[in-house]
Amino acid sequence: MMYKIDQARLGELFAAIAEKKDLFLPVKKADQTDFALWTKEAEVDLDTLRTVKSPKDCFFPQSETLYNTSLEEGKLSIDAAALCDRDFVVFGMRACDVQAVKVLDNVFLADPVDTYYAARREHAVLVAGACHEPEETCFCKVFGIDAAAPAADVATWRVGEALYWKALTKKGEALSEVVKEHLTPAEESAVEEAQTQIRSIIDKLPYSHLKLDVFKETPMMELFDSDRWEEMYKPCLACGTCTFVCPTCQCYDIRDFKTKDGVQRYRCWDSCMYSDFTMMAHGNMRTSQMQRFRQRFMHKLVYYPDNYEGMFSCVGCGRCVSKCPAALNIVKVIKTMGGEG
Amino acid sequence: MQVENKKEFQPKIVAFCCNWCSYAGADLAGSSRLAYPADVKIIRVPCSCRVNPMFILRAFQRGADGVIMCGCHPGDCHYTTGNYYARRRMTLLFSMLDYLGVEHGRTRVEWVSAAEGVKFSTVMNEFVEKIYSLGENVRLEDLRCKES
Amino acid sequence: MQRELMNRAKELLIDETVVRVLGWKKGDLGYNHEPAYFDSPEELEENFVYDAFCGANLSKYMIEAGKQEGKTLVFLKPCDTYSFNQLLKEHRIKRENTYIIGVGCRGNLDIDKIKAAGIKGIESVDADGDMLKVKTVYGEKEMPFEEALLERCLACKGKTHMVYDELIGAGEKEEAGPKGNRFDRVSELESLSPEERFAFWRSELSKCIRCNACRNACPACSCLKCVFDSNQFDSNQKANADTFEEQMFHIIRAFHVAGRCTDCGECSRVCPQGIPLHLLNRKFIKDINTLYGEYQAGEDTDSLAPLTNYTFEDAEPGIVAERGRK
């Protein structure tokens, strides 16, 4: 069922959601837009196509405490961090971000289930917006994602003065119920023109016609041993930008921090670009930047599809394309490895 | 001592003292029975020049409300020039902390010789007073290191 | 100029003066050129590019390239030569392994500024004139070249190369010197109250995602192992676990390059969160200039750096408190 709300009244909608649940949405802070908790003062920014960091943080935060230990009168106590027990809504995701959550689900919800992630996923409602002005760095189409019809719990479109709202899942319908007094019924057809428009722009984008067959057809070891890696990795500065802005990178590290009276064990995103990635007691099995660089792209384009029925763990959001300090990115890798369309 | 009527806030002060002058100065203050507040925790370093800016920041992270560095008077360094380098470093570091909005009273450098027990005691009393007036350090704090 | 550079590089490869060329490779979006090595005239012909989107400072790459056998030809813009000189001074590059072609520069463009001006879906950018002509999927757009310049170019150090073997294209177009006083913004921040300064930096630094792009792109950050990468240390270089960690990382990084930072602006250029990191470095430069005399890192290879030098009359650290707000 299609609903709509006047865009000028979105503040009321947000307030209504926030009354019942935590609401995360793109907020502009010091000139950059990232997902943050909604407050009355927050400068909500729905115009920026893509947040700097993906909404991954809402499900799998960059740093999260696992447990705290403390020593009191010779007695050691361990307090596990509480699991998420409050419903929350992530508003303003994009179709690619939604697909990225599916990529994460495959990893974290498979046995053994990651309880921290699972609790957050269970309490989350995803509200995604169609991309009305996709950019040249976008290539979600390559992965079969339709930016004109995001597959979230609720899909939204901004057409004219209105925001159109359509629940696609049970969770989405429940959310519509919560905010129904702010929504008025609308015609399904109202967004069709916008959808056609979006799809025609996406067709014209330079990366929309990449072909990834080469990664499925070539034997894994042949790709792994390709001498193209040696030339491709050279500009890489070994920073972690691509992995930290990536909506699907899921590697993490577990560390201890000595607090005032104990130890805090926390996990934080890791990056395969860093020299201490997968460091173990015996040392590190990847000893050069070339190997680490190769790991990232083999993981996205070969290992992950091999494990999950051909699903790539890139969603074409283009964040790494626009943020890499050395202008390297996954598209250049795809093209160099023979994936040009 | 002046601590009694200010029970609620007990500042933590870290004093980096060079081995050759200031630490001996503190010793002299002690053996001369000159009082200085127990809030001051002294860390002995071989030379004021050994104090890395990271030490200062780590002290704040670990709960210090004020950090003071003491070394030999310029010209008297046991290693001839160490304190001249330290002087430049600390000047720039303190200026940067000030630029980031950290109260400049929280950091201080004093040159204290081995004969200046009185100066050591006076400086520490003054500095502790100053930190009392500034209150708890919140701008360079690490929440994980606070009392839970 | 691109053709001229390419031809000269080919000559030097063919006559075996150099065995490889470090330059920029044409990107597939018209603005995303990447630093690259070229081993043959054919590769140069196919991919070499030099235009206003060659912002990357290649001096950083010379640290690695200089370790390889044989001479490397490197193209350096005027401001890049300061970084190169500084690295020479610190013995991080072998001069005899390098052949430097100083290239002319009329300023580099910031693609983020172009996008912030509402220009989306870029297909190609023509940056030859005073107006940028941008072809996009949403039609043709224009914007003044000046308004899209990188932050660092707004405080251009001038068009003179500090070190080179030969110059190509230098001095052509306008001889733009510094366009504005690079310390204006620093002074502005200094004049705020401590509370306001704290609020400003807290809001900027809390955006930090600890990706280390600033560190890894910085030519002055040339340590073999960074203190923040140490596993003997409970601070984590990749976790934004507490706001203190961001403060500490950026203060220590700025401090470690103080007196060595040439103000090349790579840190701010590469920051994915647009944190004005150059304002930290410029604060140190400004303080050094005022307290210890004018100093420009990378101008020469033999002077003592401000932090490895002293005078008997240096200001006492107490000056920070005495100075008050000006």
C-alpha cells in the first residue's frame, strides 16, 4: 500500500518514530553527512546521495565493547555488554546499503551466530530511499540492485513536494502502523515516472555495464596468481579508507584496553590494508602490501561469491571510488582483471 | 593543608622531574619538611628532554587533571642542552593544546634546581591550587579510564 | 604540457638515463588519476596524464621507489619539491637514484568542491580555461576554475621548484604566488574562546574514522613503523573507541611532523571526512615562525629544523598562558 507525506512535514514523521524507537538517519555534521541518532536539533540531510560511512555502523559499529572485567577486593567480575534490546529505525538508506546488509547477514547470522549483530538486526527496521540523482561512481546495477526500488522494509521516493512511502515487509507494515496518522494513502503510479527516470540515468552511468563473468569463469588460483596484482597495488598507500567506508567489509579485530580498574575487551573494524591484519603469534601470513591488496579484492569478487551462491560482496555503492586517496578502487581492479563490459 | 574544604574534587597531578635537578629538588623539599600536596605524583625521568608529548597526553588520558614538567635551569642541564630542546617541545605542545581548547593552566613547565626545595614546594602548591580552580579535566579525558 | 612531459620521459627511458617513470595514470572518470610507474614508452603513450587532477604528491612514493635498482624519473609540482627536499634532508631518499622533472602547475582541483557545487554524474571535465566545463549525465555544467581549487592551492607557496634536474612547463600561465594568508583561519580560531575552540575541534575530530589516510599519504610520515601501529601500546590505530584517541592521534601526528611539515596539504586532501587537518599543521608552523623565526621546511637540505635546534633566549612555555588571545 502506497502512502505519502509532505516533505515539509518530515520532521513530524521523525519525531513520531523517535517517540517509539531510536531513529538513525543521515545527519550533516561539520560539513559531512553520516548516519547518526535523530534529535530535534540534528541537521537531517536527505539530499546527499551517499553518506561518508555506510549505515553498517548501525548494525556492526566500528568499535563495540564485548565485556568489561573489574577487580574488586581480590574478586574478578566479568560483565558482558548488553545486547541491543530496543527497536530502531534506519531511515534514508540506499538500495546498495540494503543489499550490503544482506551481505553482512550471510556472514554474521550463519552458524555460529554473532549475537551482537543478530540482536541489532532483529530490532532494526530498514527504510530506504530511491536514488533520484545517481552519480558516476555508482554501479549497483552491475550487482542486480535496482536503485529505483530499494528492497528494504520500507521503500520511499521523493517526488515533487511529497515523500512516498511503501512498506514491503511485515516489519515495514508495523512501522507504517506506528506513523499512520502522518501518512495519507497515495497512488502506486505516483512514483512510476520517477522510477523510469532513475533507471534511464543509471543506464547512462559509466560503470553501469561492467561485466563480472571473468570472476566466475576463471579458476580461483589463476586469478590469485595473476601478475596484474603486482602492477595494480603500487599506488596503494595502505590506509584503511576503502575498508572503513565500505558497507560490506566485515573483518574485525578484538582488543583489550586497560581501564581504570580492569580491562575492557572490545572489537573494532579491521582492515586488510593494515600491516597487522591477521597478525598471529607466529607472525603474519601476508607479508606484503600486494598480498593484502589482493586479499581485499579476491574476498569481494571471488571468495565471497564462492561461499554464498555467487553473491558478490561488493554492492556498487562507489564509496571507495570517491574516497581512495590514491584514486584506486574496485572498478579499476575489475577492469584490469578483464571485467570490462 | 588546603585540601580539607575541597573534599569533593581530588585532583591528580603528574609531575615529570628530571633526575639531576628537579627530582633532587623534590627530595630536598621532603628532607627540609616543606609541605607540598599529596596529589602530586612524581615520575622521575633522566632528563626533561626525555618527556615525549605522548607522555603528557597519556597522563591526561589516565586521569591526570594537571601535568607539570620540571627540569634543570636552562644552561644547567646535566646533558648540556637537553632542557633547551624540551623547552621548545613543550612550548609548541602547550600552544597546540591551548589551540584545541584545553585550558592552558593544566600544563606547566618549571625549572627547579637541586638546591631549590623551597621553589619546588611553592610551585607544586601553586599548581595544585590552579588545578583546583580549573576543576576536573574533561577536555582531554578518556571515559574508559574514569571511575565507573 | 602533457605531451611534452610524455615525450621527454620516453626519451629518458630510451636513452637509459632512467629505468622507470613515476607519474600519473589516466583515471576512468576523467578526474581520478592515480600515481603510477611506467616502464616503457608504450605504457606512457597509452596512460600517462598530467592535468589539474594530478594532486597526488609523488614525493611520498619516492621513499619506496628510491630503494629500487636504477634511477627513477619523477614528476614534481613546485610544492611537491619541498616534500622531496625534506625527505632528502632526512636521508629517506637517495638523490642519485632520482631524476626530477619539475613540472609547471596552475593549481590542482578538488573534485569534492566540484561535487559540492551540485555538479553530479560527471562524465568528463575540461579544465583548460578559466571556467571548468563539465559534461555530466544531467547535462553540461560550468564553474570557475578558481573556485574548485584544492585548499592547499589557495595558499600556494609559489611556482618555484626547490630541487630539479630539469624544468618543463614551469613559469607558463600566470605566476600565481600566495593567494591568501595561509594563517588567516588559524588566527581566526585563536581568537575564539577556549570553549568555542574546543567545540570546533571536537566536532571536526569526532568525524575521524581512524583510516590513517592522512598519515599514509603524508610525505613527512615516513617512519618505518608508526608508534600508533605498535602492539605494545593499548591505543589502537584503527578503533574510534573514545574521542580521546582521535585527539591524541591527531595531536601526536601533527607534533611529529612539526618543523618537518612543508604544508603540502595532502592530509586534508585525502581525508574522507573532510577534516581540516592542515589547520593543525599550520598552527605549529605559525608558532614556529613567531617564536623561533621564519622557517619553511623543505626549502633547503642543510638547515637545522626548529625542533632540533634552540637558542639560549627561546621563549618559556609559560608564554602560551601569557600571550592571551590576540
